[in-house]
Amino acid sequence: MDWQKGGSSDNVEVDSGSGGGGQRFGGGGRMGLGGLIVLAILGWIFFKNPLALLDQGGGQSPAPTQTGVPAQVDPQQKAFVSAILHSTEQTWGEIFQARGMTYVDPRLHLFTGGVSTGCGGATAAVGPFYCPVDQKVYLDVAFFQQLQDELHSSGDFARAYVIAHEVGHHVQKLTGVFDRVRQLQRQGQPMDGADGLSVRQELQADCYAGVWANHSQQELNWLQPGDIESALNAASHIGDDTLQQQAQGRVRPDTFTHGTSAQRVKWFKTGFSSGDMDQCNTFAGAL
């Protein structure tokens, strides 16, 4: 991926380490693309939804999250993140404008170890995630290495897919999807499970990542042979079924939160082949 063809976003910020502790992360935000590898494994071993592990305790006082470590960001890594974020800003800005809407750019916050967010405190174990309260994407600087080492996905476009997926959640925030999901949940529709709201929300973000890839390629012609395959490979390694099989040797669809590997690949390809966000209605019909 010739990512240096792109511009540079002014919306990337690096954690100064002065954020202090925060409330636990849960409820308000979406778990990141890869999930939390360690927490996910623990959750599936003990037959719990990993999201629930992030939001236990009801009204009890939350445990603080340790922050205070300035993020050490390689300039090349920051330049890459900035270029991809800029491309998503261009793509979604144009799509929203064509629909008579205004796209509000999210900010992308790079951190190390732990971070305080509008949704509470989080650790690097959560993986990349989006907080709708402060409309920021959070990314631990070590995640890209984890993507390569633990998820066997390398290449710039696989990394770009991670960012585009989280920006997809921002698009959902701006278009009211978060509010609709919350309303449906209050009406009794389940969040977890193969047909749950969480899976549908995550798969739509995958589809939106594909829409971005389509538009950015038309504009910049920056993809190279093997790039799409690297993104699809990343998607195939982070399906609920694949991660559960690796963690505990069996698959439990009733605990799904992100969709199967095949579904994640399918919906990314749907967005990429069409370039049309209207084709990303994962809330209607079969997945």
C-alpha cells in the first residue's frame, strides 16, 4: 500500500501520560476490532461475554485504570496513522456531503498501556476501540505488532483496515445507529449471540471499512497486489468462531459479539465491491 500518497490529518493526538486513572471501560464504547485477545480468551474459557468482563460490578465503585505513561510513538507510525485517518475524513466527508449531511471528523488518540476516555478507563488489552461519548478512536501503539504476531496479519492495508473499522463506528454514531441499538436493547433485543445487535453493529463497521477502501482506491490508486488479501486475512482471523476455537477448542454462537470469520470477510467485501454505505444494512435480514 502506497500510503504516502495520502494527505495528513490534524486529528491524531499522542497521549501525554497526564490523564491519570479513570473509570473502567464499559457500556459506552465499542470493543475494538481484534477484541481483547487475552480478555477474550479468558471470557470464552469461562463462558462469559468479554464485553461483560469490562463492565461488571453494577453500581459498585469502578477500579481505576493505570495510565500516566507517555506514548512512545515512532514518527513513521504516526505518519501512517495520520495518512489513513485523513483518507477516511476525505471519503466520509464526501459521502455525507452527497447526502446533505455534515461529517464531523473524529480524533484518533494514540496511547501506551492505559488511557482515560469519555467512556471510562481502558487498558491496551481492549485493543483498538471507539468511544462515542468523546467521538475518539483509541489505539495502543503496540497493537500493530500484536496484529502481526498474534493475529498473523501484516501489511499496511491490514493496519489501515483496523483504523477504518473503528472509524466505521464513528459513522454509526453520526448516523444514529448507536442510539437505535440502545433503543432496541431496551426493547429486549439481545446484544450477544450470532444474531445479536452487537454482531450486526460490528459487521456494519466492517462493511463501512470496505466502503472507505473502495473510495480511497478510486481517489488515490494506492493499493498494491496482496493488499486486499491482507485485510481479508485480518478479518478472517478475528471472527468469533476462529478465536473461540483457538481459545477453548469449540465454538459457542450464543456468545458471539463480532461475527464469524466468514461474515467479517463477507461484509468487508460487500462494502469494497459496492462502495455504497446503503449496502451495509446488517440490521435487516440474515447475516
